[in-house]
Amino acid sequence: MGFPGEPPRRQPYNQPDASPPRQGDHWFDASPHSRAPEAATAQGAWPPQQQPQPQQRQQPPQQPQQRPSQEQPPRRQERPRRERWSPYDEGPRSRRPIFIAVGAFALLIAGGVGLAMLANSDSSTPADTASPLASASSAPVPDAPADKFGYAAARTTDPLTLTLNEVFRNKKIKIGGQSYLMTTRRADKKCGDAVVGSKLQKALTGGKCNQLLRASFRDASGKIIGTVGVANLSTSKGAAAVVSAGTGKEREEYIKPLPGKDAVTKFLGTGEAFVGEWRHGHYVVMVWFQYKDGHLPKKTEVKKLNQAAFGAADATVTPALESRSLTGKRP
């Protein structure tokens, strides 16, 4: 059979009358299992150039039994090596898996190098950004004032003035399931012009009031009408002084009601009303609510006016001031 990669051996020349060779003779004869090449000669010589001349072929063949035992077999010359087919060598097709394997291995190596570089870059990123993050987190963050009203405790931490849209934005509001309509609004820079009473005016001036915003409302039935206002003082202490000036049995210090041009709120300021003030940091909230006809309300009616006044303030002024307490800025 031969070893892998070894070219097939040539078949021996078959002579009908020839006897089997003795041991030691024809060591270079091919294996009987191999194919005979087409260029084989009658005497079994390997290279074509060793074939006998035509005149020698006409000589009678030598009888094998008359060959002396000491006769040496003709020395075989080395045949020029040439590529031959072998089941263990399929030519270019057999190398294709090798090329594919080598290419895949190279891709794996390149991928491993890329992943390693990516891992190094990722691992270096936190180290590079650790210092800025640490410095940012360690930087002191300004805390809100310790006052319960936060930034709204004073104008220094809440410097921006209020706006009508910030405080009285919605024209329709709901209070306890009851609908109210805003009929008019106004902003005054001279706070004394928007209040009644000398003590109250003096307190606003001493507290450096720089604005007083008002808006008027009516309920759906047209029976309850009122005005809500907010004054902007410099400090919480100045706001507390304004609230104190508005107290008293006679209630001669109060916000001036703002009449509307409609058929209901135009009666604001005539008759008896529920009035009041309270502080939110450096702001003062003021209310005036009455019945349209101005009659003196009974206890049950005072309760309704009270609910309407605080409800209107909570639906308009209070959310704006609470936002200022948290941020010190306009929402």
C-alpha cells in the first residue's frame, strides 16, 4: 500500500513462464497492489530512457531458469520525482480548511486584542472621571434657609418679583366642588394704594413692600364675591409687622377690594365682609370676601365666606409661594 504521501508503486511485469524471484532479487520492484504506469516496459524497467533499443528487443528473451544465480540485476536508476495523486493529498482543496482555520484564528486573536483594549479603556474611564465627580460631590451645596418658609423667608434668597401669571394664572378655579370665576386682576408697585388703613400702609412702607398683586372672583351663583391679594416685603419680620397692623376688633386695616366690570363683582367693597391676613415668609396674603348684596352675614354665612376666601387663596397664591419656598425662583 505505501505510506501516506508516497507515490504508488509500479506493478511488476508479468511473464507467463517466469518463475517467482528468489529472496534478495529485484528489491526495487513495485508492490503487486499498485497500478502499473503506462510507460512500463516489457522487462519492467522504471525510467523510459532505460528501455532497450529496437534491435535488442528482437533478440530472443532470456530464459529465467538459465540465469545464473550470481547474476546481478540491472541497477535501477532513480526516476525523476514528479507530483502524483494520492488519497492523502487533495491538492488546493485540502489546503482550504487550513486557510480558513488560520484566518479564524487570526480573527480570534484580533478580537481578543480589541476586547482587551476596550476593557482597558473602560477601566480607565472611571479613574479619569473619578476626580471631577468627587470634586463635584464634595463641593458645598447651598442649603435652603433654616426658616420654615425656606428661600421665601427673605427677599435676599427670593429676589425675583412676583408676576400676575405666576399667582393668578387660571381664570377658573374650583373650591370644595364649587366653581369660581376670576373677573379682574391688578399689580400695584405702591403697596399703600392697594390697602385701607394708615397703620397698614405704614407697615407696608416700613417693610419695604415693592409690589401688591390682587385678583377678584365670584361664585357660579353670583352670591359670593371677593378679592385675594399678596404683598411682597423685604423680610419675614416686616411681613409679621404688616399682619399685626391688620388685626383688631374694628378691622379698620384691610386690603382694598378690587371691583370688576361685570354685573356681580362690581359690588365689591360695599357692605359687610370677611377680611384677614397671614404671613408666608416675606409675603403677606390678604383676603376680602362678602355677599353680593353686602348684608351682615350670620354665623353659618361667615363660615361659607371663610371657606371661599381660604379656598381661593389656596387655589392661586399658595402654590406660587410654596414654589418660591423650595427654589427661590419663578416656576
